[in-house]
Amino acid sequence: MKNLAKILAIAFIMVSGVQFANAQSLSQDADRPEVIAKKKVTELASKLELNDSQERALFRYYTSYEMKYKKNIAGKDLNEPKVAAEKKEYVDDLKANIKKTLNEEQYNKWLGFFKEDL
């Protein structure tokens, strides 16, 4: 009887551990640059009436921006001049690339949705 109780306790712990690990990996996936970029592009696609090539280009630009931001800006003091300059460089690069991809009307709409504090 003691052995059965031990086996059930171990099985319960194993199942709980697997569920915890799975939940943790899902929350980490939501923070990945590709996931964030896909979410932003999906929101913009209907608002700006993007075609497939524009969606792919915006996905690349946003993924690149998110990777640079997470690597060099996230968690740092934005009031520090070097960090602020890097962020401005990344935002300007994103704007320039998007301006090349969208037409004038789409770009002006995009500017209305764009938040400087990405």
C-alpha cells in the first residue's frame, strides 16, 4: 500500500512538472521577435490593405527591429544618450524601410498607428 502511494505521488509530481514546463515555454514563445512581428503585421494587414509581398516585407522589418531592440535596448535606461540614440536609429531604420514598401496613402495611415515607444 505504501508503494502504491509513493508511485501515485511520483506520477502526480511528474505530470505537474510537465504541465509547468509546457506553460513556461508558451509564455516564452510570446516574447519571441517573430511572434511579436507576426502579431503587428496581422493587425496592420487589414487596416492598410497590404498585399502579400508587403506583409512579408513588414514582417522582416518588424522582426529585425524587435531583435535589435531586445538585444540592445530592452531593460536599459532610455534617458541615457547612447541608448536613446540607438533606439532612434532603429526606429528611423524601420520607418525608412516601411516607407519604401508602402505607398504614400498606406504609409500615412501607418504613421497614425505607429507608436514611437514600441
